[in-house]
Amino acid sequence: MTTVIQANNLDLTYQTNDGPVHALKGVDLDINKGDFVSFIGPSGCGKTTFLRAIADLEQPTGGTLTVNGMTPEQARQSRAYGYVFQAAGLYPWRTIGDNIRLPLEIMGYPKSDMAQRVTEVLELVHLEGFEKKFPWQLSGGMQQRASIARALAFDADILLMDEPFGALDEIVRDHLNEQLLELWARTNKTIGFVTHSIPEAVYLSTKIVVMSPRPGRITDIIDSPLPKERPLDIRDTPEFLEIAHRVREGLREGHAYDD
Ligand code: ADP
Ligand code: MG
């Protein structure tokens, strides 16, 4: 098994006017190639900070962090990952196709290959035929799929997703969860996924990382025994409910009652 992301005793402390904020403390985690890893925990437990550290958007203050065996900076330069933010963040004045093309343009991707690549990623998220539309012509769920397509533009092995479906209603979210699993199975990517939803974390993941705040740390890591093939109604099985229960227990233990 290849280790794609490795954190050893990772610390990240922000210096603020109110003093230091320990966003991550003593985080140890191995993510293997092809894993679907969810990070779940209350606001402020360091989920976003951890994803941003992997993406070289924040600098750890202690411990080590490697991505594909490299520093996060080297991994960023070799375009090791795509990043999907909580809000779709599409430029309203650009068409869907032009939004997806943007990172390719910035990195000087060969023009001759661009059209082909845009077609491929739109197909992966089932948005064939929407290339010429503008973001406002798409529903919220479709916009989020477009932003996933943009993150897939470079065909990076790692996809980092920070609460990508948090703002969507439950039916749309169910549908996107199914599609994301299908995309993961088809592309064999390694996915790091932040969520607040226990069912979403259990449904999607091969590994669930439960976190707790002040300082941000990992309280439980659950390797899912569920099969890779997962119809939505797997959520009614005893195996599923058992994992969900363990996640809930982990969250409860990490909960501070002065919140
Ligand atoms: P989560 O994504 O789990 O809600 P974050 O990683 O965003 O948590 O934040 C972890 C902690 O670090 C919180 O207490 C938050 O207020 C603090 N924090 C996040 N970003 C910064 C920053 N740029 N400067 C100072 N404190 C920050
Ligand atoms: Mg966050």
C-alpha cells in the first residue's frame, strides 16, 4: 500500500492578538492511495486547517507532513491535488467551461489539449453540454459539480474537499454523494473530505477521522468495514448504524460542555 499523506505529531498554532490558537495538536495520520477519508468534528477543531496544511496554504508549526513523499510545497508545485471549497467559487462572468479552463490557463497547459480535458471532466461530473452556460444558469448542486470538475482539471491523484455539499438540501446531497462515490471508483483518486454530517461521513468513507477542538486533535480513526459498492439504502443496515454510533460517541467524548 502506498502512503499518500503522512502526518507525524503535527502541530499548527496561529498567533493572534488574543494569543495563540492551537488549531492542530499532535496529529498523527496516514492516508493511503485510493482511500476516501472524511474529517468530522465540531466547528473550530482544525478540519480546514489540516486540509489547508496539506495543500500548502498554511504552514505547520511542528511535526512533519508529507504529500506523495514530498513537502506540501513540492507537492503543490507538482500539482498533486485539486481543492474544492465550501462555496463553489465560480467566476460569474466566465462560462462553466472557461471556469474549468482557468487553472489550466494559469499553469500554461497546452492549448491543444485543453478542450479535450474540459470535455473529460464535465463528463466525469455529469455536466455534459453545460460548457457554454454561466454559473447562474445552474442549480446549487450543479455549481458544486462544476467546481469539482475544475478541481479535477489537472487529473491530480488527490482531491481535497472542504464541506463541498454543506449548503445543499438533503436530496441533492444524497445524489451528489452517490455520484462522488462513482467518480472515486472510476478515477481511483485519494480523497480528503470535510463534513459535519455523520451519515455523509459513514456513507462515503473508507476511513473516518473524528476530531475535537481546543486544541484541535484526532480522537478516533475508524477504518470502515463497509464494501466499496454502496447503494444509498446501505444507510439502513446494522453495519452502517454501528459505525455511525461510534462516530457519534467519538464526537460526544471530544465535546466541551462550556461551548
Ligand atoms: P474547522 O474547519 O474544523 O471549523 P478551522 O481549521 O477553520 O476549524 O479552525 C481551527 C481553529 O483555528 C479555530 O479556533 C479558528 O478560529 C482558528 N483559525 C483558523 N484560521 C485562522 C487564522 N488564519 N488565524 C487565526 N486563527 C485561525
Ligand atoms: Mg472549516
